[in-house]
Amino acid sequence: SATTDMAGQEPQIASAARTDGPPAILLDKVNKWYGSMHVLRDISLNVAQSERVVVCGPSGSGKSTMIRCINRLEQHQEGRIVVDGMELSDDLRSLDAIRREVGMVFQSFNLFPHLTVLDNCTLAPIWVRRMPKKEAEALAMDYLERVKIPEQARKYPGQLSGGQQQRVAIARALCMKPKIMLFDEPTSALDPEMIKEVLDTMVMLADTGMTMICVTHEMGFARQVADRVVFMDRGEIVEAGVPDQIFNDPKTERLKTFLSQIL
Ligand code: ADP
Ligand code: MG
């Protein structure tokens, strides 16, 4: 399987994380509630530029909520979130700026079914970045080549496999030239034979020095790419460390239990 293939390899990509400059993402004691349910509890996390962070944890632990707060698809109620130097606030201009700089890829690919692959990729650059159509198409073709599906450009999402659709979703996000990419379980809706092609695309992206936060349970990927693995449970960051420490030397019973369930 994809997981064992990647787990069998030694990490190939040296850390590119630049810890000297300002953090790409800063979360400081972030709290969030849905009604009376406390879903993020004092979450503090610094992500350096070019750092790759993998987030794992049981279902319902707040992983999606945390990354959705980072591009303000959700709002936190307490604490601070600073993305590329911009404090997330109710200021609409800052919201716009955040959305341009932070690309997101979801479990369900969220492509527009009535638009071709190419049009899916050029929509935001044309309408949000005001890029001329020809330029946007050239850019989209460049990214479709990088994710290895340029021949699918004129097709509709429904004509593609799940793995191909997810690679389109990645190319589409990259067309906005984001500084940061967030992935929320990008392979968990895919058939096993398609997982590797999407993970390979993410490895390629990591290799370019992109700052990434990936929610995934693909531990082979985490071992190969992550500078840091963050384990969440019940709205808290319970442990964080380099992959070797998290996987081979878990400190808490909660992480030990989680690892015994997924490995
Ligand atoms: P994970 O991604 O780790 O599975 P989530 O961030 O999706 O966890 O969810 C954390 C908790 O918040 C869960 O208990 C979930 O049921 C709840 N939750 C998530 N989204 C909403 C929402 N829009 N409204 C109310 N509760 C929500
Ligand atoms: Mg989730």
C-alpha cells in the first residue's frame, strides 16, 4: 500500500523550516466553542516558514476546526491567530488577504462540477487576483503539469478519478500562489490505489519549501515529510514533536492508545 511504501523509505527531504524569521502561522491560546461545546482548548502553535506540520488525532478532536480557523472559515472566540504577520480579526480586508495567501484542500475535493478542470483552476486567479484569462490559463496548465494531469484540462471533474480530482484541487489552490497550504484529510475519501498519487503530489509540494499543515493519518507521509507531528485529542494539543519521537516514544496514554489504533 501507499502507506507501507512510504514508511519503508528514509526521510528524503531535509527540513526547510526557517525558524529565524517571523512565524508563518502563530496560534496563541486559541479557544473556540460551538454553543456550549468547548472544541479548541488553549491551542498554541507556531509554524515556521517552510515548516511542514502533520496534525493527527481521533475523530472529533478539533483538527478540522483548528485549520478552518487559520483561514477563517471558522472564527475563534479567545486567543490570537496571526497568519503571515496578519492578525485575524473581524476586519474584512484582512479576511480577503488571508484567503489569498492560504490555500486549502479538503477531504471532499470541492471542485465545481459544471466547470472544466482548467476553468476550475482559472476561476479564482481571474476573479480574485484579476489576472488576464490567457495568463491564468498558462499558469493553470503549468500547475496541472506539476500535478501530472495536463491532459485532463478540458474534462469535467466527474470524468476524473478521485485521485485525479484531488490533484486538480491541489493545482487549483496553487494557482492562487498561496504562501501556506492547509490540507484536511486529503486522502481519506480515496481508494487505496489513489492515495499514493496524491501523497506524492504533496511530497513534491513539500520539496518546494511550501509551508504546510496537513491533517492526515498517513503516517508514512508524516515520517517522510513532517518537521513536526502534532497530536490532538478532545480539543487540546496533547503532544508535539519530530515524527520519530511521536511514533516511537509517545509520552501520554492518549497518544499510545491512538497509535495502537491506527498503526
Ligand atoms: P476532527 O476534524 O478532529 O474530526 P472537528 O474539528 O471536525 O474534529 O470537530 C470538533 C468537534 O466540534 C466535534 O465534536 C464536532 O462534532 C464539533 N463540530 C464541528 N463542526 C461543528 C459545527 N459547525 N457546529 C457544531 N459542532 C461542530
Ligand atoms: Mg476533520
